Amino acid sequence: MTTISLLRSLLLGAALLAPASSAFAAVACGSGNFDSWLAGVKTEAAAKGISQRAIDAGLSGVTLDNSVLSHDRGQKVFQQSFEQFSGRMVPPRLQRGSDMLKRYGSVLVRIEQQYGVPGPVLVAIWGLETDYGVNIGKFATLRALASLAYDCRRAEMFRGELMDALRIVDRGDLAPAEMRGAWAGEIGQTQFMPSSYLKYAVDFDANGKRDLLRSAPDVLASTANYLASYGWKRDQDFAPGTANFAVIQQWNKSEVYSKTIAYFASQLAKEP
């Protein structure tokens, strides 16, 4: 998991500690052994309209991943200042970010025309999240989400994300074997949770799939779509205190992160 993904997971951890609802008693968190619990999840998924094909492909043979639970329980409070964090994260990524702005220049122009979000903001998020797609994570997404849903710390939230991951399989965007990412379930080159993948991923390269693992145009446009959906204002500043900075905070509510992405984007915008 990238540092940014860790920040997001820390925020997720603080947000929801409620037990699973009783709507599906068969899948109550921590009940019985993992296999019997997973059987209940499969029944629930079918009741929610997810195809048996997707359920079988996504959940057959899935086992509990205790390393994921260890990561979840071992999170520490993020204590770096903006100066420390930005000083560590931005300079090593600036030159490649500038190269990416040039490489995907025409794509970024079309994305800004459609969504209003400038290229430097998107490239800054891309670089901070996964080093431009190099470090997307190695955890099997469906196994990670099932493990977190079985655990009772944030069972309801992660059960919802598990269902959404199955829906991604069902609509044909990704196969289960392809779905690898951070331990908390984020997938893709800008680390979307499955629920965000379903809501905001777009097929910008027009190949019939919303592929946030391999398609840079899809990654960048989907990230722009996310920001636009939260009210990004075209042709306006994104410095701290602006309306667009508040939109950046919807990506990750950490003020340190938000300031870092705004600073990184401003530096990229100055590149020749």
C-alpha cells in the first residue's frame, strides 16, 4: 500500500466501527468459521442480483488473509507535517510527472475539456498514489475485502465493498485474478475503492472496459470524473482555501495529503 493509501485507510478506520446489520443474519461478521460465513455471503450476493458466474469466479476458493487483518489492526496515527510529507513525496516524482504530462498531453487536454480538471492535478494524484501505476499493490482484492468483511471492526462497510467488487467482475471490467491492489481493497493506478470504481470509472479509451489497472486514459479520466462529481470548478484555482481545494479533500480528507497534491500540481503546472 502506498503512503497515500495508508492515509485513506486510516480515515476509513476512523469513520466506521459499527457491526454488520442484521439484514442478512447468515453473514454476520465473525460468525462461525470463515467458510460457512463465505457461503452466506454468496447467498447474499445472489439475492442482490449478482450473477452466479461472477460469484463463483470471485469467491470460489477464497480464504481468510490474516496478514490483511494485521495490517488493519496495526495502523498508526499519521504524524508527518505537510513540510515533511511533501518534501519526501514530491521531489522524487516531479520529473516523471512532467514527462507524463507531455506523454499524455493530448489525452489530458480532452479530459479537461470534458470534466474541467487540469492535467497537473490528475498527474499529481497519479504519482502520489502509485508512482504512476508502478506500485498498485499485490493483495488479492476479493480475498482482502472478504477478510475485512469477516472481521468485526468495519464489517458492514467492507461487505458493501466486497459486493461492489463482485459487481465489477459481473459487468466485465476486470477478472478476479486481475484484481490486486492495496490491503484495504483499493485497486487501480489511482487506488479506487470498488464502490468508487463502480460510480466513477469511465471507458475513456473506448475499448469497452473501464480498466483502471492498465489504461492510463481510463485512469486519468476516471479520476477527473470523481473530482468533477464532487463539484470541481473549471478554470479556477485549487490552492488551499479555494472551492477546488475542498474538492481535493473529498479524495482524501487528510489536510496534509490535500495540501501535498495541490502543491505537487502547482509545481507540475510550472514545468515547461
